[in-house]
Amino acid sequence: MGAINQDKARFDTRLPKEQKQFFERAAMLGGFRNLTDFVIVTVQNKAKEIIEETERIITSQKDQEVFFNSLINPPKPNKDLITAKDDYNKLISK
């Protein structure tokens, strides 16, 4: 069996020594195998949170636009709505 080919990219960064030690301590206390695992998991979680929040905001804005557009420019009643209104009027006029 051949090995599975996974596309990988490298991410390098420079940071102050004290900051690296701080991150390494957090990784150790958090139970991560190493700093790389800590950074990947932490950044992945934060990225997911940011994307989900942004998508919620965009969806909410679209929902607001649809709602207010319906109030400002309501569609004409269809046959079923007209029939329901007529049935209701007959019912309450008895």
C-alpha cells in the first residue's frame, strides 16, 4: 500500500523569546504534545469561531433585508390567501 499524499504548507513566525516560552508553558499546561500542536489547535478554534460569527452576522443582515423588504414591498395575496380571508370573514360575520 502506498502512503497517502497530504498537501502541507509551512508556517514560520518569529517572536520574542519570552513570548515563545509563555506559549510553550501554556501548551504544556494544556496537555499538548508540543508548541506546534498547541498553536494549530488554538488558531484553528479561533479561526472557526471568527468565521462562524461572521457568517451569522451576514445571514442575520440578509434575513433583516428580506424581512424589511417584505414589509415595504409586500407581495400581492395569492389565491389561497384570498380564499382564507373570505372564509374567515364568513366565519366571523355569523
